[in-house]
Amino acid sequence: MTMAVNIIICSAVILGVVLRAVLGSDVPCTSASGTCQEDNIHCSGSYVSGLCSGHASRRCCMPSGSGGCSNVNIISRSQWGARNPKHVTAMHVPVHEFFIHHTESPSCSSQSECSARVRGIQNYHMDSRGWSDIGYNFLIGEDGKAYEGRAWDRIGAHTYGWNDVAIAFSIMGDYSNKLPNDAALHAVKAMIECGIQLGQITPDYKMYGHRDVRNTECPGDSLYSLINTWDHFDANVPIKPTPRPYRPT
């Protein structure tokens, strides 16, 4: 009798493991006080991609006041009018490396203006560069909002040689001779905290500017000088970690 019970228990455990592997898990969302649902349903806070099992339109609704994500408004791809990507490649998270960019284009100060700017960047990346989607994980506007690009757990096209191990935020504007406004800077810091809260960025992450690994002026002299003073900025020569295979959580 005992042996039969043990066999039943073991079979249930194995079945649970198999179902988890096949169907994925909503734990990354629910553990951060979110709810997995279809993104055409009203969300009282902001939608975050990559935290729910199932298809791409099943996303995590993070309500206002939900830990480290309560201080930032994330504008989803559907909200800013994104095109569908040609393909997506999942990335292992959490990441330990984090890059700051600027778009070196005009800044924007309203959701409608910033949405149009993001659409233009996506068109340029897909049509002129031939990339599968907009390159950045998130873009930050001077309206103080974060615009979802490839989101947290998708390999981007932002920092050559580092795309499979790092996340990058790009502030919309040219910050060679001026700084982003306070709203944009607050949004960057709030998004980093959100990433930590969601388990997408390690708490001991290292921050770099794009120029730290490429021959470029990005993210602009003024912005680069500022991030040099931020916690987690690493002045040492970056050493790329070995990419880890993606595993659904």
C-alpha cells in the first residue's frame, strides 16, 4: 500500500515538472504582485512582458503601488503602436550587465510625441538596419515614461557583442551637451528598480555607457559624465560573461 502511494506521489511530482516545462509559469508575475492576463483587458497599472506563460499577448499587469515598479509608467508596445517583430529570441535573465544609450535624435515631452518617436526608431531599425525589431529593451522619454521595446527577456540589438547578456535603456534625445530632464532620469532609475523587483536585473548589476564597449560617443558626454556618479557604474573595462541558455521560469 505504501509503495503504491509513493508511486502515485512520484508520478504527480513528475507530471507537475513536465507541465511546468511545457506550459511555463506565471510565478515571476505573481511573485511581484502582478496578474497574468490578456493585454486587451484594462490594467490599473502597467503591463510588463516576459513574466507570464503562454502567448505574447498574455502579459503581467503590475498594479500601481506594486513594489519597485510603482514609480514608473510603462507604455506597452500596443499603446505606442509597435509593428510585430520579424522574430524574437529569448534571453536568460536576470542579467548582471546594464547599458545606457541615447538615441541622438530630438527629445520628446508627451506620450503622443514620444510614441511617434519610438515608431520612427523602430522603422529605422527594421527597414534601414534590417533588424528584426526595435533594438533597445526600453526607451525613456522626457515625459517621464518608459516605452517597451524588446522588453526584459529578449535579446536586443543595442550593444554589439553584448546583446545576449545585457539589457539596455535608451533615453530619447541627444545628450552630448545637455542632460535629460529630471522626469527622464527618474524614469531610468525607477525602471532599474522595477527590473530588480521583477527578477530581470541582479541587485548587484554593473552599469556601463555604450561607449565603454564600442567606439562611439553614445550616450553623449553630458549623460555619460552623470552616470559615472551613479551607484553601480563600473569604471573598469567590462568583461563579458558567458551567455547562459534561456530557461523559462
